Amino acid sequence: MEHEVTEEVIQAARAHPGGFVYKIEGSFGPDDAVPPEAIVGAWEVDPNGKLTGKFFANPIYPRRA
């Protein structure tokens, strides 16, 4: 499964150096709890706020055909 890196993902990476940017399915507000099964996976971010190119799929995310 391919995960498109959008400008929004790149901007989020810059704001979270040394962390992760999560791909979430569904509509959740900034203060909403996100259920684990709504997390598709996460892109790794290096200490400089750049994507490393690694995407970690969530093993409990329900795959849809």
C-alpha cells in the first residue's frame, strides 16, 4: 500500500522533529481521542524535521479493499 506524502505531511514533519506524523482515517478534532484502529500508520521524522522515507503501517488498522 502506497502512502502519499502531501505538503500537509511535510509541514507536519517540520513541526515534529524527531517524531512521527500519523496518517489517520476519519474526522477528528485536535482535542479528540483517536482510536487505535483509525491510525493507518506513521511517517518517521528525523531530528531536522524531514521525513526519513520510512512509513510504519499500523498492524491493527483494518485494511479496506
